[in-house]
Amino acid sequence: QVQLVESGGGLVQPGGSLRLSCAASGSGFSINVMGWHRQAPGKQRELVAAITRGGVRNYAASVKGRFTISRDDAKNTVSLQMNSLKPEDTAVYYCNAGVGSSWYGGYWGQGTQVTVSS
């Protein structure tokens, strides 16, 4: 079983930056893909960014060039640096992890709120 704990959400003005972090814990697992998904009110959850153990990254078109995902396998952490934030980035952001090759892993964090507003 894998537990994921997020941190770093909050309120930021348009054009600002936030950094989300997620720490994975548990035993008997080898995570391949770690990523971030988000869900805005009234919308479906969507993939924001993900990264494999080998360093291959996948970004949603809406965040390319603004968000950067990184991971530290020694610490079992994944981070999302979010720059040039827009009001439409407002959502609950969920950390996600999986042992397979899918960008949508089977483990989820509890979510952290990101609000972009003036």
C-alpha cells in the first residue's frame, strides 16, 4: 500500500507562482509514474503533469511552458512548480502514483486546494 501526502497549496494572485510537493510512503512498492491531476468545480479530474522513473514527462497542453514536474526517487517525492498561474488553474490538485506504465496510477493523495484570484 502506498500513501501520498501533498503540501504547498494556497491562494495566489494571477501571474504568481506556487510549488506543490508530494511524499510517498509505504512498503513493498516500486513506483514508476508519479504525477499531478486536478479537478475544478463542475469539471472532470484531468492530468496536469506526470513523470516516469526514467524521467519521461507528460504535460497537459494548458500548462506546458508554465509548470515543471520533478521527482526525487531517493526521497520518494514529486514536485510541481507552477509559474504564471491563471484563474483557470484554480482547482484541487491531487498527487498520483502508480507502479505500471499508465499516466494514471492507482494511488491518490487527499488533494490540496490551489486558488488563483486577485
